[in-house]
Amino acid sequence: ALLNVNEDNQRLERENQELRLEMVAMEEYKIEAERLRKELNMHEALAEQGRLTAQVIGISPSPLFRSIRIDAGTMDGVELGQAVLSAQGLVGRVAATSWKHSDVMLIVDANSSIDVFIQRSRVRARVRGAGKDDNVGLDFEYLTRTADIEPGDTVLASGLGGIFPKGFLLGRVLKVESRAFGLHQQAVVEP
């Protein structure tokens, strides 16, 4: 009875490895299906509002600019300055368009500045993209020392300027620093 045990063990080990690989692939399919389901729900909701959807087809290789390229252009109705949103929150605004694609300046680009408010305290402020390799986030500008802001606070677009819709998620406050002197405190937002 023990003559074929070694061969059976090797066969079962191969089957086990194949099943593990298959299980990893199935988990990946599950995650992708959940992501696509969310995107489909967002696509349908946006289509009802007369908005369009697009896919990212490229990323800027330049460290000077934080931008992406999407597969929608002027033939799809994209215009300069339009807001670009995702299910997770604000992405950026259209900085350049062509017939079939558009370039989007991300909110973390150093040239991006957005009027925001803190959801908990309703404090209004302005954030600017850090635009650095070691800090892909947002920094508050001119945040008064008396502003009620804490790590973990939710940051939303104020809607001022008419580009980004009011109340759309921008990120969460990561850290707040108050110096011993000065008119302003510093805070960082994680998009």
C-alpha cells in the first residue's frame, strides 16, 4: 500500500499549488468585480446627471507636474477647467484637451488650489497640492491659529469658484502643527 504514496503525495502537492494559484486569481477577480460594480453604479448615476465617465490611459512622467490622461476629449464634450471626480473623491480639473483625450491636473499638483471646508467644524480654508515626490498630499494655506481643525477631520470642497461641487470629498486631515508664534497654523491633508 505504501508503494504509490510518494507519487500520490507529489501529485497532491502539485494539485494543492495549482489550487492556491487559482484561489489567488479568484480573489483578484472578486476585488476587480467589486471595483467595477462601484464604477458602474457611479457611471449610471453620473449618466443620469448628464455627466460623462472616462478611463485613465496615461500618467505624466514629469516630476514637475502631477497629471493623468483620460480617454475622453472634446468630441465627448470635455471642456477646459471641468472638474474630474471619482467614487473616492475629487481627482483634479481638465488642464488640456484634444479630440479624443484630455490631460487632468491632479489636486496634488503644486499648481492646484481649492477652496474647502472642514465637515465637523465648518471652518473654511484653502488647500494647495504639495506636488513633491516625498509628499503627495495637500497643504492648507493661511489657516488661522484659531481655526478648529484636528487630525482625522474630513475635508470637503466648498463649491466656491463653481468648478468643484460643494460637499465633494477631498481627503482627511493627517496632521496639524501650531507654532509658538505667528498668525497661521499648518495642516496636511491626505487625499
